[in-house]
Amino acid sequence: MSGLDGWTRRQLFRRGTLSLAPIAWSSLRQQAASGVSPGATPLPPRRAHFQPRAKSIIYLFMIGGPSQLDLFDPKPELIRRDGEVLPESLLKQAKFAQIQEKQPKIMGSPWRFARYGGCGASVSELLPHTASMVDQLAIVKTVKTDDTNHMFAELLINTGWRQFGRPSLGSWVVYGLGAEAENLPAFLVLRSGMRPRSKRANYGNGFLPSKFQGTPLRATGAPILNLASPQGFSTRRQRESINAINAINRLKLKSSGDDEVAARIASYEMAFRMQSAAPELLDLADETPTTLKMYGITDPAQPSFARNCLLARRMVERGVRFVHLFHGDWDHHTNIAGGLPSQCQQTDQPSAALVKDLASRGLLDETLVIWGGELGRTAVAQKSDKANVPVGRDHHIDAYTMWFAGGGTRAGQTIGGTDDLGYFPTGESWHVHDLQATLLHLLGLDHRRLTYRFQGRDFRLTDVHGEVRRGLFS
């Protein structure tokens, strides 16, 4: 572009952003002539590999490992043998994270179970709201992971790899399908309670371009940092500034072909659109008192898991492709009798309300809702090193429970089972790679074809593993 001959980028920025408007305008006119729109979505929708069953995912990730034995997988044998030493045959095979005792003792669940719905699924008294909608769920009792350490188990289920550096599930989904929402990111993240041990890696882009990373919304203060315009800075002036900056960025992109420059352009454009879209999304004033009560929201402005569930519904209504909710802490090595009911009280009603709300609005068929953590809890009691501290449960990785709703899944079924002590699967085992392959399949993506070339080879979410579990489908 002749208007920039002899200028360096540093000199241009020293002139000031607004003084670049004539140069930017020239660039924008050229783009308009070539049919390129500066306001086009940075992640246009992409064709799926085959007909999808779901359009979007809401993943309710329970940090720390909910106890399947106290919530979804009742074991009368544990109650009958409560206090007995774990059999030697099982002790040799058990994979404990923290238990050091040579003779750990079996612990039965102190909570009652009952069967609910037409499907007769067993649910603990701690989850009355979930129990009320079991006919809308597919419950899988045999999810398996590889690592008893929280950080690495989180990485494996959310990125497909037990080390840092790989793209997250949400990033792979957006890479494969693009976006539908023009004014909001395709991948949004909501957090309540503790943060994951592996932090941003659970929703990071890894080696994919930055435009595919998850965008976290903060619970307090500005939902997204640096989104608001400075005081006295009009919308028109903001638009002119972004036009000018991105005109220069496009010149750099043309000369370098650098994906990160393209991501920077997309970031500026999305940020401008979000200045009006984000406040409207986060304002619950248009939600009815009945809806707020259904989710258990008493103060719409107060951060909570319940509020995040309602926001997740609003997000998929507006075309957001992947919504990842993180909530914890479910890591009850001690005092499970006090800690588990507290977590259930915070999450049971909102989780059920989300599924029911999506169904009532005709969104559940195209929205896949997932509930579960990175691992489960063991069948034996874990004692604390400190005196007078109530017992808990250690980590368990060979068979734990997750549930799924909507998005083409077959509702009202329970898949798999475990032995009398809840240790090993008696039905088909679902490795987390199988889970990932199945979720992608529901979105119309073949996990073997969804690849990205990096450092000389093609990578995929499931690495060289993964089997689509078609029993989940309707």
C-alpha cells in the first residue's frame, strides 16, 4: 500500500491511533472492493464431517471428583461390610492417591438411595432435583481415567493428554465447527468455587491459534478485563480506532501469513462487538422470577454456580458453541459427611434446572449437557493424620460416574455397572478418550479426522486412542 511507503510500525504508532484513520480508510476501501468485510465473524461456521446430533455443549465440570458411591452407584455390599478390611485381592489392584494404610477399611454410604422415574435409575437422597429428571439423562457408571493426580487427570479429560501444551476440548470443537454467534466468543468459560489445579490449560488453545481459546468471564468486577472503552470515548471513535489498528494488522498478515496476527484482528473485532453484547448477556433483568427460583437464584447479581447455569442457557440461546462451567471443591479426602452435602446443595438444583429449562425452550435436542469430574472416589475410608478429623474417600480412577442430557443422547438409560464393592466395571469401560471421541461424534466430527499439523505431525484430541460409544445415542 503506497500510503505506508517509508514508514515503520513504530513511527505509525508514535503518530497516534486516530491520525492513522485516513491510511486505514484507504485499506478498508480496498478490502470492501475485494469483498472482505472488516466486521465478518472471525470464526465462520465450518461444515461438520457428517450430520451432527448436537450444535453446542454445556460442560458442567465438577472439580475434585464427586463420589459416585454416594451419589449414583449404591452398593449394599459396602454397607453390609462397612468397617471390614479391604480384601487382599483388591488391595493389590487398588490405585490410591493418598491412602498409606496397609489395611484400609471398607466404607458404606451413609445416604439413602432410591429408584426414580420410568427408567428406575438409582440416585442418592443428596440429589433430589437430579432424581426428578433421570428420565432425561443418560448415566454412565464406568468412566475410566489414567492418573490418580488431580492435575494430570484434569488435563487428560479436558485436553486428551496428561501434560501441558495440548488444546482443550472446547478449542478443538471451535476449531472443527467455527462459531455461530457473531457478537460473543464461540467458547466461554464460567467458574465458581475453586479453580482447576491445571488452571487455564483446561480451556486453553495449546498449539492451536489463539482465536480458539476459551474466554473466561470473571465472577466479580468487570466480567472481561479491558473490554470497556475509556470514559469519554464514543462508539464511533472506538470503531475508527479499531479500523485503523486492524488495517495495519492486515498488512502485517498479508506479508507474514502469521495466524497470531489473524487472531489479533479477530480479537479486536470481537471485543468491539462484545461491548454491547456482553452486558446484555450478563443482565438477568429480563428473566422471570419463576425462572430465577427454578435455578435457586435469590440474588441475580451474586456470583454462584446457579447463576452460571442460567448464563450458560443464555449463551447457547445466543449461539455460543461451547460453554465450560467449572465448580468445586469435590475433593473430600476428609469429612465427606460434611463436604459432599454442601457441594450437592450448591449444584443439584441448578444442574437440573438447566436441563429442564433447555427442554422447555426447545434447546435440549441440540444442546449436549455433560456433568462429571476428572475422577471418582474409592470404596474405603481415608483417615486423616490429624486427630478427630472425620474420614473421607480417596481418589478412584477405574470406574466413576458421569451423566449426559440432550444433544442426541438416548435419555432414561444407565450404561455400565460395577462390582459389588464398586471397584471395577462389570459392563463396558469408557476411557476418557472414548468419551472425547463420542462427544465429537455427537457434534458431527470424526475424532480421527479432526487434526492439526504441529511440529511436523498431525495431532488430534484423542491422540491415537478413542472409540465412539454408540450406546449413548438415541
